[in-house]
Amino acid sequence: MTIDYQKNWNERYGGSDFLFGREPNAYFKCKLENLHIGKLYLPGDGEGRNAVYAAQKGWDVYTVDFSEVAISRAKEFAEEKNVKINIGFTNLISDKLPQNEFDVLGVSFLHFNDENKKIVHTKLKESIKIGGYVILECFSEEQIKLNSGGPRKKDSLYNIEELKKYYTNFEFIELKETKIVLDESEAHRGDAFVVRMFARKLS
């Protein structure tokens, strides 16, 4: 990731309110509620909306981001809610990530170009323990038709087949492309096409 890319995200997170709101992603929340509490990894969680929610429910939360502004705001958010989250700076593309460490991986709208998507998700799947789960919601390729959020380049969006390739040796409990209505502040609002994945690591 370039310095300009990092600067762009720092500026986006520098507004008066949270860029994607303070409430957790609805799909993440729904799936997490049905899992046994354990160690949770949230890469690219920004200002901490998913991390703080999970910590309030008793999860041991580890989250990383590429924006120093987002990290600072997530720390303040956790302090405001009187919960502990483990948070730090990580470049998901170039940095080494944990392996076989987490019970659950949560991915909400984590977008890179095609080459970097493969690099990141290849590392992320290795962060999960055998028997652990991944909860993912990202914009699908159909989102390019809409203006409710997400990248404007098709190779930064997702489809089902590529997720199957990234997450080999997983049982796909749910994997679908669907149209939903987003209400995650001004940055994510309105009809949206997403890919949703709930999967368990088999080996």
C-alpha cells in the first residue's frame, strides 16, 4: 500500500463522526452471536465498530488497521465503552500475519485490487485455527452498478468463485451473492450488492 493510499484513509477517517458508524456490521453481528466466545481477529476494522461490539460480548479481540487515525479513534471508542481491545498498525499486504491463532476471523468490506486480494486472503485464512470460522461480508462485482459505497474498480470487488479459491479446505456453511439495504452512515447507505460467507476451517 502506498503512502498516498494511507493518507487517503487517514483523511476519510478524520471527519467529525465515524465513517461507517458506531454499530457493528449486521451480518457479522448475526453470525458471531451463534459462536462460542473465544479469540477474534478483525483485520481492517477501522474505527472499531465490530471490535468494540465483540469485546462487550466477552470476546478476546485483536484488530489491526493501516490508518493511524482509525486506530486512534478505535482506542478512544474502546475506552469510552470501557472495554479492552488489542489493536495495532499492520499492512496486510506486506506484513507477516499470525498463524493458527484465532477462533474466528471477521472481515467486513475489506477491499484490495485483484492481486492484493489474493495475497491478503491467503494469509488471513492461515490465521484461523482448525475448526475456527470466518465471517465475511464484502461488496460483490454487481456493486459497480450502484453508488451506495465501495470501490469503483471491478477487480477490487468480490465474487463467489474467487472466495472458494482463497478459502480452500473450508466448509462453506453460507456463501452467496445477495442484494441488501445498507445503513452504516453516509459512507454505506442504500441498496447494495454483497457477497456473504460463513465458513469453517476443516484442515
